[in-house]
Amino acid sequence: MAQHDTNDKAGDVADTRRAAPITSRFLFVDVAAQRAKQLRRGALPRLERGTITHGHHKLERVAMEEVRTGVIQYTLPTNYEGSPRTTGKG
């Protein structure tokens, strides 16, 4: 499962680095779900209210917008040896 930066302090907003765009729909959903869980547990949104599209702001929508704009940093999991996962036998 994808993990991402869990620091939600106001001082981290000044960090201008953007995460690489997510091209996999599955990875996008995974990262957004993890971020929505953080928001439900009390984390502060990293986007200004005006940047989120109009309408009622469900936490899942806020999380998806944060991931889409690249303000959420994430890392991909590795296997126990520390190398990236591989498919197939070897």
C-alpha cells in the first residue's frame, strides 16, 4: 500500500516541492484513500478553501484534489530486502 508524508504541521505548507503526477488510477485511489483517512483523524487540509472546487467539501474530495495537485508526497513500498517489488519468478 502506498505511504505518504504524514507531517501536517502549518510550517510544512512552505515546502514548494510537488509530487510527481500519478498516472496509475489504482495508485491515485490508494494515496487519496490514505490521505482521506488522515483528514478524518483530524489532519488539516493542505489546500486553501478557494482552491477546492465549489460545493460541499467531503474529505474524500479534498484528499483527491490534494493528490491531483501534487501537494501530497508518497513513497512506494518495497519488499523486505529493500529492492522494488518485481513480478514473475526469479
